[in-house]
Amino acid sequence: MPFRRKIAGTKFIGFHGILGFIALICSEFLMLKGVEPFSTWFYSFAWWSYILIIDSIIYRIKGNSLIINRTREFFLLMPWSIAIWLVFELANLSLKNWYYINMPDVLWIRWAGYCLAYSTVLPGIFETTELLGSLNIYKNASIKRIAITPKWYVIFYIIGTIFLIAPLVLPEYCFPLIWGGVFFLLEPINHRFNGRSLLRDWERGSPQKFYLLLAAGLICGGFWEFWNYWAITKWIYTVPFFDELKLFEMPLLGFLGFPPFAVECYVIYNFISLFRYHRGWEEDSYMANPDKKLPISLVTLLAIILLVFFAAVFYSIDSNTVNSYKSCIKG
């Protein structure tokens, strides 16, 4: 790809970055003016603009980015992003930590909005993580090397099981644990089967990826809440005990949940990559085992399962989590 390398060596930041910047400014202006669909769907406009901008900056720094060089992986992130977030929406049916207001009353528009919003979760976190890494943040961070033995697996499985069950049994007191349970259950599997693994990084004495994910989660969490605050269609929190002191719509202590959520998303996607012959979104893994491909029949079946899952959870959100609707027809 000599043409791409040539562009990356100049001061050209990429058309998609310029497009993202223009889209962000225009959508903010039109949202403040109350122009539709920007006022209703401002959150999605802002996030997709952000993703374009960050990817362009990464490409300027490294000459390699998700959108430009790993395009297929970028688009694969979207359905998995929706699927992963919907797992937490299912948990919220019991926890009841948030609800949605002013959702469009037309079903296909509302469900399309769910897809657009939820599909930004993984790209947003991973692009932010890669940007921080491209800037060599935490490059020299180190910890004492840890010898990971099967005993670690058992400890992780026990903690993960407790973290997942406790919020369902005592949601009022244990709801924060939901943001860490999957990490403890899946990370040992990733390590055991030679997938991308934070435990393996810790064995080498390198906590950089872990720190980058924590930082990216906090950054993304800030943008999630900031852009949600200005949108007409938004979520509202009903977090027990901490509902008084807020920043935007989020109780301040709630921001502590974003860093582990980013780590959890990374671990879940690494687990998914195990079934894709270890192919992932990162620069050094997206070309892993290029000669191995999943059967078309299996991919088709998986796509059907995901679509059915999406529809079922979207229906559950409409029935249980949406608090109010707004008409899509004016006048």
C-alpha cells in the first residue's frame, strides 16, 4: 500500500477526519437550533464524527488505522458492539439503573437509532485506546512480572461468578459489580487458549494495554455523558444512593464504571476473536491466519442469530426501559 504510506508521511490528516470535524460542528450547531434529526439523534451524530476524527489522527501518526487499513475489522466491530451492549441492556431489565426518554414513536426509526448508537461502543473505545497508545502514553509503565497458574483461573472464575450473580440477587446494593463480572470469567479463557490477553501482558510485566483501556473508558464515558446530555432522545439514570450529585445525567461516582467497562469490552472481543482464528481489530492481529476462513453457512447462521437477538432485546427495551415517546411527525 505505497499510496497510503505516502499520504501518512505528509501533513494530510485524511478526508474522513475533515468530514468528521465538519459533521461534528454542523450537528452541534443544528442540534442547538432544534433542527431534526440532529436534536433527536445528536448523540449518534457526535459519536460517529468523533470516530472519524480519531481514526484520522491515528492514521496521521502511524500510517495505519481501523477505517483506512483494517476496514473489514472496523465494520465487523459494529454488530458485535450492538450485541455486547445489548447484554448490558438485558442486565438492566433487572437492575433498572437507566431508562430512555423521548424515543421516536415509529418502530423502524427507533430501532435504527438503537443500531446507530450501540454500534459506536466498541469503535469508540478501541479507537480511543489506539490513539492513546499511538501517543506512547504509559509506554514505560511496568509492574512486577506475575506467574499466571491455573489457580489464577479458579480465582477469576469465582470472582466473575459472584460479580454476575450478586447484582441480580441484590441489585440495589451490588449493581456496580455487573461492569466487571465478564472480565473475570472470560480473561482466563483468552489466556488459556493463547488469545489476546491482559493476563499475558501482566506475565511480561507490561500493564500498558490495561492502563490504556482504563483511560479510554474514562474519556469515552465523559463523551457519552456530555453528548447524551444535549440530545432530546437520551437516557436518564436511576442509580441507588448516588442520585443527587451529578455531572450531566450521570451521578459522579458512576464515572468509575466506565474504565472497567472498557476493559470488559476488550476482553469480550478478544474472546470472540478466539473463534475467528485469533483475528482481531488491532494492527498486529487483524491479519492473523489469513488462509483460514469461517464457513459461509456458519457466518449466515450467526448473522441470523444476532438479528433475532437484536430484535428480541430491542422489543424488551421498548417494553421495559423506554419511559416516553415523541412523535416523528410535526404539526
